[in-house]
Amino acid sequence: METKYVMVKKSIKSNIINGKYKINDKIPTESELMAMYKVSRYTIRRAVGDLEHEGYIYRVQGGGMYVNDWINNKVSSDRSNQNVGVVTTHIANYIFPSIISGIDQVISDEGLSILIGNTHDEYEKERHNLLNMLDNDVVGFIIEPTRSTLDNPNLDVYQMIVDSGKPAVFINAHYPQLNFPYVETNDTDAEKELVDYLLNSGHERILGVFQVDDLQGVHRMNGFIKSYQTHPNVSTSGDIMMYRSSDNINDVLEKIKNRVKVEMNALPTAIVCYNDQLAIEVIGMLSKEGIQVPDQISVAGFDDYQISQYIDPTLTTMIHPKRTMGHTAAQLLLNMLDGKDGGSKILDSKLIVRDSTKNI
């Protein structure tokens, strides 16, 4: 069981890190803290003494206690003891292990370690991870944005990163309000290449299903539209369905099923999905409905998820350069740590045609 002074210390420190007590703000007096936490003066003095020693607060003789610049007051010259903060929307599944592995390979070669955070595409978790990494004094950040097309409530934390002088690199997407370099795939051109392939294979009625609360999904949807724009003879035949990351996958699949089965004589001949995870779910749903892939409907994804080449039918997709993205982002961050300019990088994708699509 934690002692009272440890609980008080943790609470005050948490209020500093989460911004309730901002840098150079005056914090409550000893007497006020005693009343707030219902503890003795000795307990308060021990807690704030620790926080002063650790660089979170400073005292002004006769003027009280203030929040120190806790982000910048830690000094370390030994790179072997330094960490890079890596924040992604997921960690252990889909394409993310390969991206993180690519980052770690470059970072570890320079004697650095990585501190990994997982947001689950939720703003509160993004905030927690960024603040935790600032508190752990990481030397820089590699971040996959959370819901990158929506207004982000954590821009104040990103401003803290800017103010700290710590370099940061975005991957997969970026927040346009922030002037951080980014490493992304050329999602618009890649999706256009995929839809061009299907249209040139005789498909006209293609349903595109895109996640639109992240920049990748919007760019891929734009690629879908651009492909139809360059095929004016069938430009009115395409259909788009949008969803958000917070939507239940079963609800998304139900809406796709309704689009497919409203009029069987107007069945889309192909469905292109935001990513391979969704495409695999769609193939399963169509199979349950007695609709054969690709004989009745072709299905394509995006990202070249590892298992996409092992499912039945194997999945047509666009390659996401996962490990290359990790390598590139890590090298870009190292360059910035060495005082060099950091420029954004756009990575190319490649079409992989497999058994889930066919000519008609």
C-alpha cells in the first residue's frame, strides 16, 4: 500500500504533467495542500521536497512554490541512455509490428532505445502517451496521428513538444496545423492505380469503402474519385461508402451488405476497401451471403497485410512499404537530432494482383 506522501507526490506530479499546473504557475501553499489532501505538514513537505529535487517545482524565497520547466530541465549527454518515443494507433497487429521493427533497427544501431505507446486511435490515450514520454525525457518522437482529419484536442501537448525543442516526425498521416515533417505513402496515386486496374479489367460498378477520420482514408478515397474522373464513360457508376474508426465493424459490414443486396441486378462488380483488414472481413461477409469472390464480386484491399497472401482467395492489394517507412522515419529523426534539416518523405506503393479480383 502506498504511503500518504507518495500518493500526494503522485497527485501533484500528475497535475503538473497533465497541465492543470502549468510551467511557472504558482501551486497551492503548504497549508492549502494540507487541507486538500487532509495530511500533515511533514507529509506535504516530503512530497514537494521530492518534486523539487526531481525538477518539477522550484521555490521563490517568500513567494511560494512554482512549476519548473520540467520538460527541459533534464540533461543527458549519454546517447546510450536516451529513448525515442514511438506512438502508433496500434502495436501488436496488422502492419504495425513491421513499422516499429523498422524504426527500432535504425534507432538501436545508434545506441538509442525506443519507448512505445499505443493510442487505439483515441485522443485521451494519445494525450497520456505524449505526456508520459515528455515526463520520461525522450529525445524525440515518431508519431502516428490519431483521427488525423478531425479537430485534435491535444494540440496543447504538441505545442509543449514544439516548445521543448524536441524533434518529431509523423508517419502514415500528419496534422496540417503542425509543422512537423512526415513520412507517408502516396495513398492517392496508389488507390487510383488500383481502381484504374479494375476499371481497365472491365469493372464499372465499383463500391469504395473508406475510413474518413484519418488522412490515409481521405487520400485513398480521393484516389478512387480521380480514377473515375479519368474514365468519363463510367464516371457515374462508382459508389462510395464512408465510415469512422469508432464505428463497430459489424455495423460497417451490415451497411456494405445492404449496398450489395439492395438490387442484385445492380450488384457492384467490385469492392475496394480502405485496408486489407476490412477487405478480409468483407470477403467473409460475402461468403456467408452466398456471394462468391471473385466470380460474382471482386474484392481488393490496401497495405499487403501479411496474411492477405494466405487467405482464400488470396487478396489483391497495394503494398504499404512498412519496414521502409520505419527506417525512413527513424533516419529522418536522427538527422534532426544531429541538427540537420528534416524534410517530409512520400513513399511509393505497388499493385499486387492476386485471386480476389478478375477480369469481366
